[in-house]
Amino acid sequence: MKTIIPDTSAVIIGAVSKILEKEDLDYPEIIVPEAVVCELEHQANANRKEGINGLVELQHLQDLQDEGELAVTFKGKRPTNYDIRYAKSGEIDAIIRDLAKSEFGTLITNDKVQAETAKAQGIPVYYFHQKYIEKPLSIAKFFDENTMSVHLKENVVPMAKKGTPGNIKFIKLSDEKYNHTKLQEIIDEIIDKSRNDAKTYLESDKNGSIVVQSREYRISIATPPFSEAIEITAIRPVANIDLSQYDLSDKLMDRINTNAEGILISGSPGAGKSTFVQAIAKYYSKQLNKIVKTMESPRDLQLPDEITQYAPLEGSMENTADVLLLVRPDYTIYDELRKNHDFNIFADMRLAGVGMIGVVHATRPIDAIQRIASRVELGVIPSIVDTSIYIENGEVKCVYETKMTVKVPSGMKEADLARPVIEVRDFESGELKNEIYTYGEQTIVMDLDLINNRNDESNSKSYVDMIAEKEILRQIKKLLPKKSKVQVEVISPNRANIYIEEDLIPKIIGKNGKRIAEIEQKVGISLGVEAIEESVDKTPFEIDIIHTKKQLILDLGRENGRENFDILIGGEYLLTATTSKKGEIKIKNGIELSDFIIEAIEMGFEITAVRK
């Protein structure tokens, strides 16, 4: 090995220094590829320990050169944007191999694939294998059987949540504050384990944010510039129980065994959703002998080996769904449904015939169904979600089922208002809890308890009237200028009045009443249009005074642009003026008026304005 060309992996672990200690080499030439320097610089700029370690190794080689032990040179081309973009495909590794080939040197690497590729190309290679020593994460020492999560932050004492869902305490673990160096050591340990432990996965690596799933621990790391200081949060499930321990009714167990194909499991954070999902997944897999898969990001559910856990394929859950449709599982658990594409994937897979169990954050039982109702067509909701289970304090609080019917929605009276309605009923009692239907262009999720309460109140506007007014207002505002004044009043179940400025009435009615007829058809009731009785607010309000080198600016606010106002000092009239587009009145410095206003301000008088 007269000429040595190390790649990035070899420089990071100090392979060259270790080889020099081990082998008796006579003044070898170390050629460091510029591509290696580029990678190390990039990693160091991102505060990655690998980059710092690599640069320290190069500095050590320079010291050895000064002592006459070896020669160090830097050669080769720096990677282009194309090379960097496709680094994971091997573009930068190829640059390093090309340099080793052209210099007739020996390639030193800690990368098994790089070593085998170099051998295939006839390049002399020294594979420096560094054995990984398996050891538990240092953060694991904070966990006992009751610890749900551990929270470490720079210059803050370590904290932990302990207990069970519904009975959680936030306690201090130590009086010692963790500094930047200590937390960075923990981060380096976690990342090193993700590279070498088969059960530790780097789920997400972004600038300022890293998510790692290490066996039962889900670890989220935040660093500047994403956060103002280093923060590490580690979460671990505290309960691992069977479905039988939830004391579910025979009726619900029969539903789970036979009819439930689209299940939503909802609850607030920490309520026990993941624990219940794990229980139902194990029940389907072991008790019912079903093929169960999961879609998770990150993969943090604690499940038996029989259940395969999938992450986003090439960063996309759509790709994962495509694979699962080929695998054809009996049930797929989607953890968690948050964004539009999550709900769309859940719906597509359910409509393709796969049994789906989705996990959703929700603070009320109806929220889970409402979130999916706003993203899919109304008619397919019962086909997508037939059972919704709400978890609170680690227990099943309530269960809803959905059914499609055609009727007049509750609170409406006219038979011609009949439409498709999704009924959401309490599964155990059969009581109607909510109705979901379209009103105009809106999807309405109606709370039946709210309707009944409002109907019991005297002189109170019904909830249906409020929805009707809101929808009519939305349709009318589409046709009017932004600052137009408009009011809507529902005067009966089949009629409402619209009040707008008189000069805008023809715009709403349209030629031969065509436009108002279209609006009536959309909202389902007849409409009258009348001129609004305008009332001017004569209440004085305080204004801001801005004094510049050239002028005095009375700032009345942008919302009061291009309107007439009386300006008052201490309640006494001063002048009348029209504001600019920005709601300002500008007065030149040095004239009697500006001097008078400045003097009044210095004397403590209040400057106010009243709309003309």
C-alpha cells in the first residue's frame, strides 16, 4: 500500500491512522479525494459528529506529514450538484473509485458495498471493518415500568411523564441540567445505533429534526435552526394488554369478529389509542388468524413478529398502499391519519376491499368521522367507516356506527328538503347522535343534542337557520365586492331575506331574475332581496400619530381607507378630512395646524376621530 485513497467512511472512523499503527508502511502517500473533503464539510456544517470526526482525522494526517511519517495530497474533482443529488445512488462513491483507479492506489473503505464494487472494477481495496459493540441507549436509564416519556432539553433538568392514560404526572428526574455537549453525545449515540442495530431505524432525517425508532423507543430530536436549543423526546408504551382486558360488550365483540371492516380509533394524545390498536391487531392476528399489516411513520407500535410493519416507501404512503394491495392483507392498520392524502389512501384501500383500522387524533367522538367526511364524497362514508371507537383515559368511552338513509334532516320541516343523510348512532343504544348531509355546497355535521337544546329555548334562532344564513351569506359574498355590506335573515323554513346596498340589488337578482334563481336552487329556499338600512357608527375612537421629518401622519387604520372623518382634540372639533387608501391623513410640518396638534399632544389631550 504505497498509495492510499480513503473514502469518506474510512476517514470518519480514523481507518488510515489505525492502519498506520497496525502496518509497517514506508512513507506512504495518502491521496484524499476532494469529494471526501466536500462531504465532511457538509456534515460538519450540519453539526453532524461524523463531519467533525473526519476533519479531525485529516488534521491528524497533516500532523503526521509534518513529522515525516507520510505525504498527504488532495486530488480529484469536487462533486457537482448532480453528484450530490444522486449521492445515495453512488455518484460520489464512483468519483472516489475513479480517483483510486487513475492513481493506481489502494482504496480504503468501511463501506461493504463500496468495497465489493471496487473489487468488481479491479481496484485494489482494503475493507476496514469496524465491529459495532451492542449496548443499550443511555437514555434508557430514565425509564422504569411506569415511565411514558422522557424529555431532555439544553440547560433544563431532565423531566418525565409517568403513570397511565388518565393518571399522568410530569416529574423531575434529576437536579442536574443537561448542557449542549451532553445532549450531543446522546444524539451521536442514537444515530450510531441506527446505523448498526437491525432493530433501530432512522425514520426521518431533516435539517433540524431527526426521528429514530429504536426497538420500543420512539425518539424525536430537535436541533437549531428548527428549535432554539437541542431537545430530545423519547416515548415508550407503558401498557401492553389484550383486547379481553377492555371489557368490551358482547355486541361490540361480535361486530369486531364479523362486520367491522372500516374502523376509526380516536382520542386525544395520551388517551391510550396506540395501546388499544396494538390489542386489536394482536386479536385479529392470533385469535382470528387474519393477515395483519401496518402503515406507520414512524413505526412505533409494539406488535408480534407475525405482523409486518411498513414505513412510507421512498417517502410516500401511496407507494406503500400500492404494495399492500398486491400483498392483500385481511386488515391494515394506518397509524396515524392526519393530512388529506392519509385519509384519501385510507378510503382508497377500504373501497378496494381491504379491512382498514385508522388512528385519528380527536377530542370528541364525532371528530374522527367529521374529519374524513370533509375529504371524501358523502355517499361513500358508510362504506369507508362503519365503526368509530373513541378512547378516553385508556378505556373505550363510546362507539359510533354510520348508516346511509334518505330523509329530511332533523330541524327542517319541508318534505322537498329530503336528501341523503348519514346517520351517526351510538352503537350500544342505537340513539341518533349526529347527522351528516350537504346543504348548498357545504357538508354539515349536525349535533342532534344541540338542535334539541336550541329548539327548547324560547326566542332563540334554530341551529338549522344559522346554517342556512351562513350558506346564503357565502353564496352572496361570491358576487359582491369585498367591502360590501350584506345581511341575511331566515324568516321561515322556506324563505329568507337578503339585505344589501341598494345599488348592488340588480347584481344579485340578475337578468330576468336568473342569478337569484340559481342561488335559490343551491340553498334550497326562496330568497327576497331588500336594501339595507345603513347606520353610521358615530363612536369616537383614538388614532395613532406618527411624526416624521416632513409631515405629521394621523393613522386611522387601513380598514378606514378613503372615508370622511371629523378629527377631535379633547372632544372639540378640529377639522374634517378624507383618509388615503391606507387610512391616513397627512399634514405638512411647520404649518399652524400641525404645530397645534403637536402642542395638544404634549399637553396630554386625546386625539380622536368620528366617522362622518
